[in-house]
Amino acid sequence: MTTSVDMVVAGSTVRVLVDPTRTTAPGVPTLGPSIGEYPCYDTVSYARMTDDEERNRRFRAALARLAAGRVVLDIGTGADLLWARESVRYGARRVVAVEAMEESFHRAGTWLAEPGAGERITLLRGVSTELDIAPRAEVCVAEIIGSLAGAEGVAAVLADARRRHLAPDAVVVPHRCVTLAAPVAFRRLLGGAPVAFAADSLGYLRTIFEWHGSPFDVRLRVKDPARDALLGGGQVVEVLDLNGHLPLEQRRSVRLTIDRPGVVDGVLTWLRLWCLPDGEPLDALRVASNWASVYFPLFDSEHPVEAGDTLDLTVTSTLGEDGTHPDYHLDAVLRTSTGTRSASHSSPYRGGGFRHHPVHRHLFP
Ligand SMILES: C[S@@+](CC[C@H](N)C(=O)[O-])C[C@H]1O[C@@H](n2cnc3c(N)ncnc32)[C@H](O)[C@@H]1O
């Protein structure tokens, strides 16, 4: 069941297709806008992260190994001051925690009353790239990792941090993140439910549009996608080595091989993350966590495919207009027994048009 909801954004009305029967719940495929890269964190999204045990045990294992006696910088500490407090618990000598969003910063401040926190944690309000921070940190926790690994701007934020905030041999947590991609048909990702936004995603959609000043074709976040929608294994299309070479922009080409008959109209992308080089990775498609996946439409309609067909995919990330958050661009060539089809899709951080692709015209009727 779907219904249209009228949303007023910056004086104009946007019609949004909603499935009122669907709200985000564990294991239920739902659609929403990708939110991590926009300033729309609220109590619900922070609680999902603070309660995300699969994620948290990996970050804790890294801090247990690295924090004792060290100066730690927590970039994007969030409303729960989480990794700053955990760093103190694991014996950090001193912690500087930075938070960009004003309300989150104030809520984080209430945790400083906890025993031991106020003496060792300094909490700063602002964006790390615009702050002066001293002393230089020996360990940096930067959980500014998106469902598309680089979408929250971690490469540019860390390049700045290495230059201005970190000691020369500082260790960053997480250690490495990659984005994978696999061929899919959008409709199948939602497990048979109508293609419409989940009821509880509308508030985020409104916040993103208001931040932008107008509607645009948001990235499509699919939480708990139906696994049988994937028509092939995932290949790595973005690599972020946070303790190694970390380019601000990158381009990767892969060949995705279809492994069974079906239909394809785009790709699903998702995160794999390592907090320690020898730690167990978190794969967002295999493990229940707060991270979702992102669907990118490529073709205007579904194309039948057979096992052995291929989708050649190139994913390019370039720095967006704010110099921090990447714009993504995808080029694809689908080769089947009936011919070869090319497609491309641009997903800038800001703007880039509204209702450009049929799927966005469907979702914003
Ligand atoms: C994914 S949340 C993580 C929150 C918390 N650290 C956790 O792991 O549960 C990212 C947080 O970082 C903040 N943020 C993102 N980039 C930042 C930056 N460059 N400087 C300061 N805060 C930032 C966001 O406002 C948000 O609160």
C-alpha cells in the first residue's frame, strides 16, 4: 500500500510516495534517504549507533589495544560522547572530542558529569576542519563512515587531521573501510513491498531538503535489503585505508558477473569495515548493524540477464563543492546475449537535479 504525502520545503510543495505500513525495524527491508552525510542526526539515529553491538565491539577492541596512556581525538563524537568516554575507560591520558552539530554537542556535554570524564575529556563544538586542536593526538577515532564508506567525507577530514591535529605516527580507528557493489533490480530489494519511502524516513527527507534549500535526487538508502535480489557477489569499488595512502578522490573499475537469471536495473552498494588490521571485518550486508546499503539506479528499465552476463562498473568519487563530502559518479556497461547497454548515474553531495531518473520520478510523483 502506498500513499502520497505533500511536504512543504522552502515554500514549495514536494509530493512524496510513502508506504505507511513500513517503518524501519530489524530485518524488514525499508527505503529512506541516505542520511549519514547530512546534518540530520537525531536521538533515534544516535541510539541505533550507541546500541549497535556488532559495530561497538570492534571499536572497543581497537581502543582497548590503543588508548591506554595516549592522547585521543574523537572526531564526530555524537550526542553520547561515546568513543571519548570509552577511551577514558581504556586508560587514555587525555581526550579531545569534537562535534559539529550544535544540539548533539550540548547533549554530549551532559556526559562530562560522569566520573572521570570531566577531568580527562575536552569537548569542542565545530567541524574538525575548522578548529584548532591541541595537543596533537596519538590515536584518532573517526566514526564518520557512511553506508557508502567515504560519503561522510572521512578522507578529507583525515587529510586535514593528519596535517594539523595528529602526531606523525598517530593511529586511526577504523583502520580500513571499503564499499562493495553488486548488480540488482531495485524492486526486488524491498522484498515484494511497494517501492516507496518508509513512514519514519519522511522527517529525514524533510531535514535534508531544508538543509539543501530545495528537493533533489537523494541517495536511496535500503535498510536490510532482500539478499536474494543480488545477482552476483560484491566487488570493491571504493577503498579507504585510514592508516595508509588515503586519496581524496578515486576511480575504480570492476567487472560484476551475473551468477543466475534475473533482471537488473542498477547496483547495490554497502560497507565493509575493519577497526584493527587483524580484526574481524563488519560486512553491512552480512551482519545486523546500523549501517544500511545504497541503491544506485543505472538503467531506465529492468533488463533480463543470465548467468555469465557481465556488468562493467566504474565508480568515481570527486570532492564535492564543500571540499569535504564526495560526489559519486557511476558508469556501467551491461553485456548480455541480446546486446550491450551503457548507462551512467551521478550522485552529487548537493543538488544535481530533481526527478532526473525514473525511480526518483516514481518516488516524487
Ligand atoms: C556517524 S556519527 C557517529 C557518532 C558517534 N561517534 C558514534 O560512533 O556513535 C558521526 C558524527 O560526527 C559528526 N561529524 C561529522 N563530521 C564531523 C567533523 N568533521 N567534525 C566534527 N563532527 C563531525 C556528525 O555531526 C555526527 O554527530
